[in-house]
Amino acid sequence: MQKITPFLWFDNNAEEAIQLYTSLFKNSKVKDIVRYGPMGPGPEGSVMTASFEIEGQEFAVINGGPMYKFTEAVSFVIHCDSQEEVDLYWNKLSEGGQEQMCGWLKDRFGLSWQIIPRAMIQMFKDKDGKRAQRAMQAMMKMRKIDIPALQRAFDGETADA
């Protein structure tokens, strides 16, 4: 068991969230589910708490009611190796949610995600500050990150360069 586990508070749809997240990531599994009994306080048979794992990272959830909401103050970053991977996570997680700027989105549960290509981080770390700045300026205009467009900006091949 890992020493620190992110714990996510849902109103009443933790099981739906677990199903989405574990279906989206190849290396994932549901570990444990504790359901409410006849004495509640949630509906009998619904998830009280649960744990699941994605890519070796354990998460815990609770259906605790509507009093707490997710904010952008906490988000999960998905590091992507290709545009296809960016597209996959972006399309699945933004479905029913809200697309935001610079590779950020909120899923349908209100949880914030950053879908970030590793290539973008490498561009930002480039020793040539002008190239890195062009990539940064291009990224600031995007919702979903477009790696080829970033590369063109980075290389100075766009009108914005």
C-alpha cells in the first residue's frame, strides 16, 4: 500500500467515475468497494467508499453527498506520448464535461485533468528561449493540445512565430 493516497469526494456517482477511469486506462483495476447497508446514510447498496488503481497509483473515493465540490486547485496530469494519446484522453474525459484552455478539462464529475504531451514539456525546456516562447504562445491559444501545431510554432513555421 502506498503511503499517500488521493481521496476523492463525490456526491453520489463515485461508482460511475471509477468505471470511467478504470475503463480508460489500460493498467487499472478496482481494488475494493464498501457499500451502504440498510442503516445508510446513503441508499442501501450504493458505494460508500472504494479504492481503485490507475498505472500503479492508488485512489480512494467516497459518496459523501453534495456539500463539497472539485475545483481546479487540484488536478491530475496525464503525460501523453503521442497526439493519438492526447486525443483519446481528451475526448473520453471531456465527454459531458467542460473543455478549458491550455490542455485542461473538467470531466463530467467536475474533476480537473491536464492532458499534456511530453513533447510540449521538452519544447518548453529548450535552451533556445525564443523557440520555447513560440511554443508557449501557441499553447496559450489551444484548448486540446495539438502537437503538430506546437511543433510548427516551435520551429518558427507559423504566422504567429
